[in-house]
Amino acid sequence: MEKTDRIVAGMMRLGSLGDQEAFSFLDYLYDSGVRWFDHADIYGGGRCEELFGRWIQSRGHSRGDLVIQSKCGIVPGVCYDNSGEYIEKSVDGILSRLKCEYLDYILIHRPDVLWDPDDMNAAFTRLIKSGKIRAFGLSNCNSVQIDYLLSSMEHKPAINQIQLSLAFAPSISEGLESNTYSDNGISRTMGVIDFCRCHGITLQAWSPLQYGTFAGTFLNNPAYEKLNGRLSELAYKYGVGKSAVAAAWILRIPPHTQVVAGTCNRDHFAEMLKARDITITRQEWYELYRCAGYALP
Ligand SMILES: NC(=O)c1ccc[n+]([C@@H]2O[C@H](COP(=O)([O-])OP(=O)(O)OC[C@H]3O[C@@H](n4cnc5c(N)ncnc54)[C@H](OP(=O)(O)O)[C@@H]3O)[C@@H](O)[C@H]2O)c1
């Protein structure tokens, strides 16, 4: 994986910016070498993709120079719909808003109990044949769900995007504390990180700076005093900000981990990007994990 691809720009908050502000933020990302963008059909009710589409068109950037992924399957009023019919309809809407001819990846936003792998496989075949997508990926799936799709589908997921940060790491603690009486050893993802590794599926970490689901950031949060203390020391050591160290902690997980950064603040994004240039040591990785409140057996 290219170094520039390790920090993906999450576009969930783009719609909160005015048009000019959004264009200028996207210009900044492009000029900083960011080429991989994460969308979803529901972000801003479609406004995030629509803004992005107008930006590409106005700047004339070569489509082949960008990696664009979007997600579908969360349907207001229905909950989840991963039917082939819905996926195809959603891809058409996404492409029209993005003003693009194809998506590099369409991600299934959340698992759906009612999904049918044959139906999904047929939809992916049609989408790939027509040139509308290059490949597909998943999001928020555990290993059993991925295994079910892998064993029933001709097309294989290239990506699984899950929530992962220093202060939100059940997918890591369940492996490190497995077969103990600690609640952190309870398997919530059925070993999804190791499963993705076994199958060459790239792991993407969403909300890399949040401690809960849309609960807020642990950066400068008094509830995470010990973690912030150690982040500050390492930030000083590496000559970067604390968010870069927190992102570097995720990027240190081999072999193909990406951080999906969501800030639309230029200074905050610039700080995150520095994670691409540092590699924290093995000892520092475990220290940070413990400072976040996790124990090791
Ligand atoms: N697959 C899914 O189900 C799913 C779900 C949610 C999100 N996502 C994807 O993940 C992306 C990231 O999600 P996110 O925005 O929740 O996570 P995030 O990148 O962890 O950002 C969380 C918060 O951290 C703050 N922050 C960033 N840098 C900071 C700094 N240097 N100092 C202080 N605060 C800082 C940001 O505030 P400021 O805005 O003020 O900088 C932001 O509100 C989204 O854009 C989306 O693409 C995917």
C-alpha cells in the first residue's frame, strides 16, 4: 500500500461546510497528497457526495488519480437493506451525485440479517461488468458474517471498515485477553482483525480519535488523563501532535491498516497526516494500549 493511502479522508462531516469552505478543504487535502476518500450515500443526506462531485468536476482532477469508496445499505425508515436491487439503485445514485463513472469500492455499510449472498453476488457481477464498481467491501462486519459471504460468493470483499481507536478497541482486547475471565476478553467481533489478516482483507479504522460511538474524542479529555499524558510524551519525542501518535498506533497494526480521519479542520487534518511519517515502537504500542485503560494478562 502506498504511504499516501494510509490516511483516508472521511467525508461524513463535509456537508456541514458551506460550498466554498468545502472546496477549499478538498483542495487542501489534494495538495497534501490525500487521494483516498470515504463516502456513504447517507452522509449529509447525499450532500457530502454531491459537494465532492461538484469539486472534482470544477477542478478537472483525473479520476484515475483518486480512490473513491462509498457505502450503502443503511436506509432511513427501513434500517438495513443489502438486497442486490437496493445496492444497484444506491450505486446509481452515488455515481450521479459524485459525477463519476465508477467507484473503486462500494462498501456494505452494516450487516443485514436478511441479506442473501447469491442476490448480492449477482448484483456485484452486474456492477463490475458494467464498469460501475471495481470491487466491493464491507463495514462493521464480524468474522462469521464475512466468512458466510466468503463461502457463498464468487466476489470477495477487499475491505472491512470497523470502529477502532486507542479508546475503542474491543476488536483488539478480545484477542489479547481471550480465554480469561476479563470482560475485555469477551468476543464481540469473533476475531475480526485476525480473520481479515487471514483473508487479505484490508482493515479500515473509523472514528480513530473517538472513545465511543459518536461520543466525542479522547484527545484532551480529562477522563483519559493517563493516555493523554503518554500521547504528549510521544508527540514530543516524534515531533508531531497527539492525534498523529494516536493514528500511528492504528497504522502500526500489520499488514494493511488504514485510518479513516473525519475532521474537516485543516490544522487537525494536517496533524493526523504526520502519522504516515512515524512508526512507534512495539513497547510504545503496548504502553499506549494500557494507558487507554486496557489490561494485559
Ligand atoms: N463505517 C461506518 O459505520 C462509519 C461510521 C462513522 C464514521 N465513518 C467514517 O469515519 C470517518 C471518521 O469518523 P469521525 O469523524 O467520527 O472520527 P475522528 O476522525 O475520530 O474524529 C472525531 C473528532 O475528533 C476531533 N479531532 C480531530 N483532530 C483533532 C485534534 N487534533 N484535536 C482535537 N480534536 C480533534 C474532530 O473534531 P474537529 O472536527 O473539530 O476537528 C472530530 O470531531 C467519517 O468521516 C466517515 O468517513 C464510518
